[in-house]
Amino acid sequence: MSDREPQELLSGSALAVFRLNGQFLAVAEELARPAGLTAAWWQVLGAVLGEPLPVSGIARAMGITRQSVQRIADLLVDRGLAAYHPNPSHRRAKLLAPTPEGRTAITRIDPGHAAFATRLSEAYGEQDLAALVAGLHRLTRVLEELGPPTPAELE
């Protein structure tokens, strides 16, 4: 393996993931629109469907800034799609939870989501798609373990 090959692999994978992110966001916008949501609103509501979470926990799970999630969470609360609840573990960091209206909005996405998921799975191949998802999860874990570039790598 040449010295340049790992660098090209990193750049190539990053560029592919950036493009893929844009493609997923475009699909999510289309799927969320009939429910009166945006992709970002759907993402934040989806993060708290299983259990209420503080904004910082949502941000960590999504890999984005707390401020971005806070802005969206406040909009969801203003529109009656989510509500803040007291957090027994932290006095100031309230928990965000979907309201019944928020859950209803999410369920309106389900038919289109299911139809598109089936179409994607058939086009890509179910086993190949499952392997891809596993590979992406593994890459995420490895990047988390590596952490940011070291000072020596930045020189």
C-alpha cells in the first residue's frame, strides 16, 4: 500500500458519505413534507420516540451541535409537536418528548417511508444493504475510538 492510498481512501469515503448525507436529507425532506415536518424536525422527534432525552443527548446521538438541536426542539415545542419535561437527573437540562400530535405526525410518514425502504432494498439488495449498514456502524465506532486528529497529525 502506498503512502498516498490511505489518504485517498479517507478522502474518497468522506466525499461519498457527504454526498450520501445530502441524498438521504433530500429523501427525508420529501418523506416528511406530507406530515408537515422537515427532515430535521423528523430527525429530532425520531430521537425521542423511545424515551425523552435532553437536548445534549439528542445532539450526541445525531452527531450535531447542541445549539442546532435546541433550535429545532424549541420550534417543535412551539408547534405543539413536542414538550419539555422535568429531568430528575439534571435540574436545568429538561427532557424533550413528543406530544400525541408529534407522534401522529411521525406515523403519517410511515407509509411513504416503508414504500421507499422497500424500493431501496430491492434496488440495492437486502443482504448488501444490511452489510453496508453494518459497515457504516463499524466505521462510526472506529472513528469514535480514534477521536480527532492528534497534534502530530496536524503538523
